[in-house]
Amino acid sequence: MQNTNCPEVEKCLELIHLVLDNEAPAEQENYLTEHLEMCMQCLENFNIEKEIRTALKTRLENKKVPLDLINTIKVKIAEID
């Protein structure tokens, strides 16, 4: 592992988000996996993003939204269109 200043950091951040969201095609996922083996900066970014997602999932609760709120939002959206 060597690279600490990745010239492709922006591209890699986009790929990291796609991979963590399970939206990346296999080709992009493979590219990122290979890149992370060589790039410390992107590996650190990947681990940070993964930890943030894990923390959010464990600390946030799913709460039911009141039906009247849903209907009010739908009406407001319809008014915009």
C-alpha cells in the first residue's frame, strides 16, 4: 500500500458511495477493490464512509410517519406540479 495523495479521490468517493449503496456494477466494484489495495487515502475514505453508515443504522430508529402528515405532503407536492 502506498498512495497517500490519490489523484482520483473524487472518482473513488463516488464509487465508494455506489458500492456501499449496492448500486455499483461489478466492473466498478472490482476497480474499487483493486484500487483500495493500493491506495491508503481511498481505503481510509472507504472505512470512514462505512463506519458512518453503520453508526447511522444503529443509532437511528425507524418511526412510522402519521398518515395525515403523508397526505399533507402529497397534497403540497401535487400543488407544485
